Amino acid sequence: MTTITCIEDLRRLAEKRVPRMFYDYADSGSWTESTYRANETDFQSIRLRQRVAVNMENRSLRTSMAGQAVAMPVALAPTGLTGMQHADGEILAARAAEAFGIPFTLSTMSICSIEDVAAHTRAPFWFQVYMMRDRDFIERLIERARAANCSALMLTLDLQILGQRHKDIKNGLSAPPRPTLANLINLATKPRWCLGMLRTRRHGFGNIVGHAKGVGDLSSLASWTAEQFDPALSWADVEWLKQRWGGTLILKGVMDAEDARLAADSGADALVVSNHGGRQLDGAPSSIQALPAIVEAVGERIEVWMDGGIRSGQDVLKAVALGAKGTLIGRPFLYGLGALGEAGVTKCLDIIARELDLTMAFCGHTDIRQVDRGILIRC
Ligand code: FNR
């Protein structure tokens, strides 16, 4: 553990330990992956303004996201199949987030169910939904999230149809993996992962199998997903969901200033500037590039957060400086999980917090809530 100093170290270790199809599922984008790459590289073109002879004592990263106190302006993003990066992955990530004092978001497409995560955590977590044609199923999901004491609902708007990810098709992605010769050969090189999977009971889509009509086993799940995600989603559906849920609502996947205004009109509590980590519209701008125009378009009418490409605390600081009140991280915590389980997610959060804290100090600030564009030099 002592040799792990950055997120890239966790990524390398995860690449060794996680079966190829699930590692690739995390570490890929759609089509040419140009947006996936830009999410990371566009952070590099933003330079920081170093200040000296400024009192750097007593620093604080504490702030709030949608009214919830957070230890730093970072939450764990919803990610499907997290329980395939590591056995019981969603439970382990939720526990690490809880101990750190930041929110965990459970994806509808998770392996561990809402009830599984609730049974193993004390802090309320957030739940992410996609709009599906079967509104009864959505209502039941919402009720389950309510019963589990989830403190916010996150509606993902950018996946009504699926962006093509070449690697998943080539790998024949499925959960659990099919016992093909190629898979068995690859699994034979991942003994830790296999042992974890033998120990746990959780191998399928915990929120769906046994809960949605017509999904009895995993062979019917792929076609069910293709049939269920609603390509006709509209702002009226957002309103419907808001009414049904009645609590904190976060809209994820906004990349356009006009859509951001509509999101603010909807009365949601926060929006996430996100291109789904470069997994949907390849060719879209990076999230950090899209952020400033959206902040300008909505002002204080709705909290603006962003995700995509954050690989360090420096990236979090740059997003905050450009007006994000919070950020989400996806792959960084998945790499930590695949590398070292719960301890790896904690390591990921420690790395990001430390980088954020030190960078903020170098830029002459001691309170994350005071950081603004003044710390940036645009190249
Ligand atoms: C995702 N993302 C995602 N988003 C969502 O709303 N529901 C989901 O089920 C998933 N599933 C998912 C799986 C995997 C493996 C990844 C990498 C991402 C998108 C995710 O919430 C977030 O927007 C991105 O991960 C942010 O980009 P970074 O931090 O991974 O670069």
C-alpha cells in the first residue's frame, strides 16, 4: 500500500487484478473514445496560479452538496456492475465513502441491491435511476430507495439509448461472466477476484432480477434493458419523478446551457455536467470544457456539479474554481476497488483529499468554499 501514491497506481493494480471484461468495461469510452480522453486531458490545459507568503494554516475542505455536509466536494458516482470489479463492490465502496464523510451513489444497474447496501451502512446513500418505460418498476424502485432511507435521487438523463462501446461487445460483457474458454483462461489469472466471488452470493443485477416483470434470469436482462430504457424521456417525466420522490433530486448528464436552464426550471436541487465519462456521445466536449457556460447560464438557480476525467485533487480544485459546487468521481474509485477492495476506495479518497488540500494551499486559499476563478491561469 505504501507504494501507491496516485490514482494511476490504483489503475495499474486494478488492471492486474480485475478480469479483463470488467476492467475494460470501466476503462473505456464509446466509439473512438475521443471524449473519454478529452475529459482527462482538458484538465491539463488549465494552469494554477501559485501564491506565496499567504497564511496556509487551518485549512478546510468541508462544504455541502445539495444541502448535505460533505468532507470534501466529491461524491462517488453511480457506476453499473461495481460488484464485478470486486465482490460486494457497492457495499465496500459505500462503507469507504461513509467513513470518509462523502456521499455514495448506488446505480440501478448495480450488483448489490438497495437493501444489501442499506443493511451494511448507516449513513444514507443516494440512489440513481434511469427513466424506464415500465413506470411501475420505477415507482417500486423509488419506494425501495425511500424505505432504505436514501437521501437523494439522481436521475440520469443521457442514457435513453446506449452509446456503443466496442470493448464490451468484443468481450461479450455479462454478469456473471459466461464460462467461455477465453473467460476461464483469464479468470484463472485472477485468483483473489475468483475467491471473493465464490464467497459472495451477489453475482447478478440485484435491483432488477426478481423485481422487474419478465426478468427472471440474466439471459433475459440484456433484451429487457434495451426494451426498457425510455427513448421518449421528456421534461414532463422529470416533473413526474420529482412529484413521486418528493425529496432531493439531482439531474445527471447535462452538457448544454439551454438544457441546464430547463433543468433549473424543473426545480431539481442540482445538475451534474456530465457526458457519462465519455461513454455516450463520443465527440461531445469534455465536461470541464462544458462547465463554465452552464454555470453562467443558470447562476444560483440550481447547484451545478460536474464529473468526468477527475484523476486528482487538482482536477477537483479546477472544477470548483470554474464554478462547480461539487464533483463526482467514477473510475478513480473503481480502480481503488478493483485494486484493494474497500481499502483501495479509502486510498483513492485519501489521495484526492490530500492533493486537493495541498493544491488549494499552494494557490493561497484555506477554505474550499472561498475558491474561485482567481486561482486559474488559462493557457
Ligand atoms: C458509469 N456511469 C454511470 N452513470 C449512471 O448514471 N449510471 C450508471 O449505471 C453508470 N455506470 C457506469 C459504469 C462505469 C464502469 C463507468 C466508468 C461509468 C457514469 C458515471 O456515473 C460518471 O458519470 C463517470 O464515471 C464520470 O467519469 P470518470 O470519473 O469515470 O472519469
